[in-house]
Amino acid sequence: MGRRHAALFAVAVIVLAGCSGSDDSAPGADRATTTIVDSTLPAPAEGFLHQTIVDDLSGLWVVVEVGGEAVDAASLGAYWDIRGSATSIAITGNDGCNQFGLEGAGGARVVFLVDGRLDASSVWSNSMGCSWDTIRVFPTTGSAFFLDAIGDELVVDPISEFDSSARFERVDEPPENLVAREVRAEATRRQAELEAAEEQAALERAEEQRVAAREWLQRELPFARERWAGRNFTDYVLTFEVVADRPHPSFPDGTPPSGMWQIDVTDGLASGPWGASELGDAVDDWFDFIEAEMTNRFITVDFHPDLGYPRFIASRPLDVVAGSPDDLPDWTISNVEVGAPRDPGSDAPEPGLVRLDDLEPLETGFWDPIEVDGENEAFLDSVYWTVTHDSATGLVSIGGFDGCNAWGTVSASGSSESPRLVEGMLSDVSWAGDGADCGDADGLLTSYPIEGSEFWYEPVTDRLVITPTTGGVSLGFRRLDELPVWTGDD
């Protein structure tokens, strides 16, 4: 289309440098009606049709060619916005610097197409001064509109001031104006400077906090050691909670990221799994850890005011920015208590367990078997025990699912009442279950309560040990939040 128009019209010089202030030569600057350009309307190129109504013209358009020569209006942010229906048309846009719009008689912003041409009209424009090039392509009285069959290309002939035509391409959104680009670039630069300043300030605050924490520890650690040493505690129970977002490499093997621990310390030494860890398993070990790590990591500590032992420890990497999303400790030790040593009794399965003469602390709940004779053991997900106890009568009811059969305790003497807990041991107990034969399938729990079974409980970790059971084995359980569902797929 552009080449055909080039044969009919002289090429227009439409890229004007340095638009500044008002331009009396700009179309519509004085809002006078422009005289119709005397030109012969060329026959549309193949696939283009002369439009006598506006409906299909509506949309955003960027000029790509004037008088047969290519122009880059999009880079300037120049565009037309055509709206309307039937023969009513409104055109606004941007020439790369100023907003403009079509104006009809009496200042109306809607002009009519008469026989497919713009009726008497003028163009209004802002008068902002710009230091860059603009593209002054405007509609004018007598402009005709030609649309290709797809509706993505538009030819307007003639355009204001030039005895020529312009070809446009449809776009989905207005190209960004140079003003907007400069504003955005400046805003981006300022935001980057602000973020850099804030990051630097955060780094400085973090360093100040680390230095203050380290200096405080250097002052307070010797006094805390003295307070602890002055108590001469060699035998005690150390209870603490670990909170971490992931298992720490220095934690004992198989230790979950978070949980409660209770350690028996005798003669200043403990035999639990924390002994080989980075932290250690006695108060003196914790002092040594703090002293060794205070220059390598960001360690925050709270010491007991009287006894001196650390009540809280948090460990962070040194390069974490304070207040950032990453400003989380790798792990914390909290809820620390030092108690009197326990006498677990010679018959306790392991230190730290207390025999229950009353099952009230267990409440009514479901228990997941996890250990056999103190060793971890994997059972089917559907295996569980449930324990119900009436503290007023001493009656105990135990049941569950062994992975193959449901079962429950009954009175060994044939009494209609359940077995009882007498001096901490089950009495008058037997059990009965369904008769399905699952053979030696893996994951079954085929040990059950027997006469003399005892209940041992660790309240800190909410762990239950029942011993002995069928076969003379000891079973360890952890509490379940809800009853497991057997799907038949185990």
C-alpha cells in the first residue's frame, strides 16, 4: 500500500527534532479547521477496503510508514487510539511528546465520517517542550480509512500537513512514551540506590548487633561459668527443646529437626546421643560450644541469673542480614531446665523413664509402635495400640490393630470386667483377636500385653514403653494425633 501511495504523493518529512513550547504550525494549534487536501483517492491495495463506518477501526494503532518510507513511531511512544461506532469517530494519541486529539465543530471530541471521509475537524495538542524527536502524524479533514481483510493494518489518506498517506499496524497496548521511559528509568535508578543504601544500612546494623552480642558474651560468659561452677552440680537432669528448620549436621544421627530432650548427667557426663554432637549434652559442654563459636557464628544466649546455665541459645551464620527473610537461626535451644537427678530404679528399661502406677498421664489416645527392645523398628502404617484407663476402678482396656487382625484385652479369669492395673502391673489379662492368618508378613506387630506388663512413660518426649509383652519383648510407642486408617493396601 505504501509503495502505491509513494507513487502518488511526495514523501513527507515527519520526524521533527526538538519540539519545545507551543507550535503555531502544529495542526490545530489555533483550533482552526484545516482545508481538505486536494488529492485523488487511490484505489485500495489488494485486500484493503475503504471504511465508511468506524466499528472495525476501533483500537490502538502505531504508524509504521508515511509516504512509502518506514518510520519507527513505536520507539517514540507515538500511537493513535481510535474509538467510535457507525459514522461517529474519536481519535486521540501521542506524538512521542504531547497528547493530541481530534476535535469537531464547537470543540466536540467526536467527528463524523461523511461518505467515508472525516468531516470538518481540527487537532488539539498539548504544548510540552521535549528534547527528543517526535512524529507529527495527525488525521485531518477529508481523511479516508482503509482496512486490510484481517483488520491488523490500516491506511489513512491523507494525513494532516502532508499530501501523502500513512500506514498503521494494530497493537494491543500503547507503546511506552519516551517521557514515561525516562521517568521509569529515573525511578528504577532511585529505587536501586535506595535498596543499596538500605542493604548497606542493614549490613551495618547486623554487624553492630553481632559485635554487641559477641562483646556481651565475652563479658558475661566467665561470670555464668562461675555461677554454675559455684553450685557444684555434677548430677542433674538437663531438659531442653530444639527448634530447627532442618536437621543440623552436628545433631545426633536420626535426630528430627525439632523436639524435646531430657538427659541424665552423672558426674558431669551424659551417655545420651548428644554427647558426640557439636553442642554436647552437659552444661559445661554448652559453655565450651559458646566460647568456641562466638567468633565463627552469630550466637545469642540468655544465661540463668542465679545458676548461670544457658537458658536459650540461637545459632546464625555470620553473613545473614538482620531483618532479612533469611534472618532465621539454624537452630535454637530453649525451654532449658536443670533439675535434680532422677532415680529411675533398677528395673527401669532405660534412664529417664518413670513407671506409671496410674495411667492418667496417658489420657485416652492412640499409640504408634516404633521400637522393639529399645531398637527402632518399622511396622505397617495401620498398626496401632489404644490404651483406656479408669483411674477410679483401675480397669484397663488395651486394643488395636496388628496389621492383620483387630484385637483387644480381656479378663483372663473370665470376669466381665477388664483387666486391672495393680501396683503398676497388668493383672488378670489376656487378649483375643480376629482369626485372619497373615503368616509371617513383614510389618506386623504380633506382641501383646501379658500378665505383669508395666507402663513406663517419658513425659518430655511423650513416649511410652510397655514391658514385657508377648515373647518377653519391650515395645516403645509414640503418641498419634489420630487413628490411622487401614486401606487394605498395607
